[in-house]
Amino acid sequence: MRCYCVIHHGQPLERVDKPVPTPQGTQVLVKVRAAGLCHTDLHLWEGHYDIGGGKKLTLAERGIKPPLTLSHEIVGEVVSAGSEAGPVPLGRTMLVHPWIGCGECAACRRGEENLCTQPQVMGIKQPGGFAEYTVVPHPRYLVDIDGLDPAAATPLACAGLTTYSALRKFGARLHEGPVVIIGAGGLGLMAIEVLKALGGQGAIVVDIDPVKREAALAAGALKVIDARASDVVAQIQAATGGGARAVLDLVGATPTVSTAVASCARGGHIVICGLMGGDITLPLPVIPLRPLTIQGSYVGTLAELRELVALAREKGLAPIPVTQRPLDEANEALQALHEGRVVGRTILVP
């Protein structure tokens, strides 16, 4: 089978031909039908995260080393299973939950495998979807998407799950006024749809790219704001009636977090999902005096993914723009994402 792998960070993905895996134990073999390309894949390809001050956190420091078969957004057909897998839906097209843990730590025991101390994430610690076949460790990680378009459902495994889990962290603030969403990429467009389905009051979307701002308007944003405008904070405060109660930062860079903090009303809640990097300096009295909640959110749980798929069926989530490309164009797709030329999501099809 064909795989496209990171062999050397920052260099083009290399095609590697491997035997089709034979599932063992509880494993399930899936024939990949669609594999999403995410900014996390870009960081994995680059080999590091920017942590500010000219410093980088390398993947090697996190115990992640090439070769890597990227893509954690996977939809595929179940073709076979190991002897201990039990009944599996052979022939069915399923969405894969990739955020797999060790199954033994405290986070895993409370159902938060995405926060596992020894994660076994597909596309990072285990081969992902940039291949003709992939192995899922257990059938419980297969989510039925019957009734949904497979390509449109593929981003639910990350873009959808990440925004759903993050938006739920705002609680009642979803209904107190518009949510400010920083970043109008695939996650931003997905967040607009998820927010609608959750009954929120709407989104104010902030981005540097006019094309992506137009895409956000087309997706139903109440208003879009140029992140590079000299009065961006004043515009956000005006659009939210004096200050944002809820800010979802899907970029996670020094300028975006700084904008989020400056734009919040007293008692505002900021959730950061993006990993673009940097650092901030914040006077500590600001946090209790305003008071602010600044919270990180990392993808989501298997239970949340099942909830999201159910929500997509019940509310008819409009799919975000999806560009389908053949698997053999993996490098061209990665370069387009690196250069900021992707609106919505790119899906690779073997």
C-alpha cells in the first residue's frame, strides 16, 4: 500500500510502499476513504512548536520522531479485524476517533483519553490516514456516520471536535452575546456551524485574510473584522456591546491572545485552541481584577465526538468548504496549507 510519510522534518513527504497491515488482537483494519489535512499536520511536518522568545519545543523533546504517517482526520471502510475485536461493522464507512490514550492513567479512566499522559494518537504516535489503509486499535474508536457525506464528515474528527469541545467550555456565555472567534480557517468555519447548532447568539470573526473573512460571512458570521486593523480591539468591543464575554482563539499566537485579553469584558472567558505559538506578558492583577478566565482546550473526548456526530445529524450542520485532492498530491496540499492558501479543509483521497 502507498503511504506518504515525514522522513525528514521540513522536507517533502516521501512515498513509502508497505504491506497492507494484518490486524491483531482488538485492532481493526480500515481502508482509508478520506483523510483531512490539519495545521497540526503542518507542525508535525515542521518538527517543532514556537514557544516564544526565539525558543522552540521540538517533537523529539515530546518523544515523537520520524517516520510519521500524518492525518488524524480519517474516514474509512472497515475491512477486517483481529481475533479479539468482537463484532465489527465490516463494509461500513466509519469516522475514526484518533485521540487515543493508554487506557490506564487517570485521564483515560475518566474518559479523557485526549489528555492522556502517554498518548497514542493516530497520525502522531501511530500511522494516520495518509495511506491506503490504517489500523485502529479498537472498534470503540469507530463512530458511525450513516446519513452524513463521508468527505464532509472527515473534519469532524478534529476541526469539529476541537471547536465543539471548546465552545461547550463557555457554558451559559454562549447565550449572553456573540462569541468572538479568532481565525477563519477550517476550525473557524466549523466553529460558526457548531455555534449555531448549540443555539448560540452568533459569531464575530476576526482574521487577517480577506478571503477567509468573506468565507466566514458566507458561513453566517454576524460580522468580520480585520485582525490587522489598528482599532481591532475597539471594533470587537463595539460589536459585542462593550466587550466580549467569550473569545475562542483558534490561532494561538502572541497577537491573537493579546487581542483576546484586551477585548474582553469583565468576567470574560478566553479559550485557546490554536498552536501557532509565541508568548505573552500579562500583569497578574488584571486576571483577578477584571476577572478573566484563560483556558486551554485540546481536541475532545470520544463521547464528545459521538455527541457532535449526533448533533450534525439532528441539526444538519452545513459542511465547511472541502477541497478533495488525490493522495499523491499530499505535498502540494501541505504546501498550500503552509502558504495560507486553503479555505476550509483539504481532504486527501487514496
